[in-house]
Amino acid sequence: MSANVITIEIRGLESAAVQAAEQISALFLSSGPGLPSRTGGEDEVVVRIRADIGRAPGDGAYTDTCA
């Protein structure tokens, strides 16, 4: 894994969490938002995204070597 790859976990209402993950994807080369996961009885979801903070989206495609 690259030293610049981070995993971001976003908790919140589904629409806000997905929107935040999409905005991160616009800033950094990323995996894109993962599917929201929900814990029974809770209003919030968790959306995870892997981002290479050393590369911008235009620097090339996300590769499995970053995962």
C-alpha cells in the first residue's frame, strides 16, 4: 500500500455521508464511495472511501495496488 493511501470512514445520514464521500473523490484519486452500511436501529450509516492523498483525480485511474 502506498504511504499516501488513507481510509476515511464517514458517519451520518445517508445522503450527507455519500455526498461527503463524493466530494472527497473530487479532490483526490480514490476508490469512490463504498456502499453505505447500516447498523440496525440507528439512523446513521457508515460510508468508507480509500483516497490517495498524494494524487489528484486527473493523475490516473485508481488501481488495485493502492488497496
